Amino acid sequence: MEHIELFFKSIFIDNMIFATFLGMCSYLAVSKKVATAVGLGAAVIFVMAITVPLNWLLDVYLLKDGALIWLGPEYAEYDLSFLSFILFIATIATMVQLVEIIVEKFSPALYNSLGIFLPLIAVNCAILGGSLFMQSREIQTLGLAFNYGVSSGIGWFLAILAIAAIREKIRYSNVPAPLRGLGITFIVTGLMAIGFMSFGGMLTGGDEEKTTEQKVVVEPTQQKVEITKEAIDIAKNEKEIKE
């Protein structure tokens, strides 16, 4: 259940684009065509699926306060968390280079269409944000870290795929001249972000139902107490009248 909750929450509720607005540079620049957006989105999913678990291992066994205790008790006091940014970025850059080599080898057309934005994944704040959010939220296991990396990548993929499809249709629409280009793109992105906010209650429905059930149980009890008090008052009044 924890994996399912994290999966849907990362895609819809904590979406990298619509909730935190990370990775907007690539999102705006490479979303003119659906084919290009799909290629970049797949590359982001691949990079995040590998870097988030790897950075989780680095954080747990190297960077956290006391993480080096596995080397011996004398290393328990070491805290290397100040190296998080450097090591996380190094891991991400390594994986991006691997993706770049693979894409250039097997899909030269996609490599040329992505251009400079493929190597720029290394400094894509959505990729680094995934690792930093993993660290700040204290994800407990490697499996959950992998789940978070994949689901966050899928969320970013869905966002860029949706805006690319909309932008292809907008070309044939009568958009006012001042809003053409990035203007209408920002407006559509804002509307999509509002739409994704509606998923915020999808994981709280059970709590609301429980609260409703508790109210139904409590209310009859309160009515019984009030009826009992009224009966006592009536009895007292009758007693006083008789006396």
C-alpha cells in the first residue's frame, strides 16, 4: 500500500512540474513536438530511476550523520552531508552521459532534435530535486527510493507530453498575438497545474469516510443523553408539583 500511495502521489499530487515547477527550462523548450517530448521524457524517467536509488545509497551509507559506522565505531561521529550536492550532481552527470551515448548510438534523429537539452539533463533541477526530496523526506528503503524516482520521472513525462500535444494543436488555433508562443504556454501550464491540484484529495477519501462514520455514531449518543436529562427534569417538576 505504501508503494502504491507513493507512486500516485509522486505522479499526480507532487508532480515535479505542476507542484514544484522544477525542470521548466527543458519543459518549455523541448515541448514543441510530441515525438521530441516523448524522447526527453523517457530519458528523464531513465535517469531518475537510476540516480535516485544510487543517491539514496550514498546518503544512507556515506553522507548522513553517523552513516559511516559500518566502517567502525570510530567513524560514527562523521557527518558528510555537506557533500550531498556535489555527489548527487556527479551521479546524475554520469548517468546523463550514459543516456547521451545510448541515444546518439541508437537514435541519431532524436539526438539531433534534442540538441543541447539532452546533456543539460545533468543540470535539470527536476533530476536533482528528486534526489534532494528523497533525502529531505527521509525515504526509508531502497525500493521506495526506486519507486519515487520512477514515479517522479513519469510525472514529469506526463507533464511535458501533455503540453507538447496541446502546443501542436494550438498552432492551428486563433491565439491573440500578444499571447502567442510562451505566453499561451504559461497560461495552459497554470491551468494544468490547477487541474492536477484536484488530485490532492484522492488519498484522503478514507479519512473523510471514517470521520463521517464517527459522527454518525456519536450523534445518537448525544441525543440519548439529552433525552435522559429532559426525563429527569420532568420527573423533578412532577415531584415538586405533588409536594
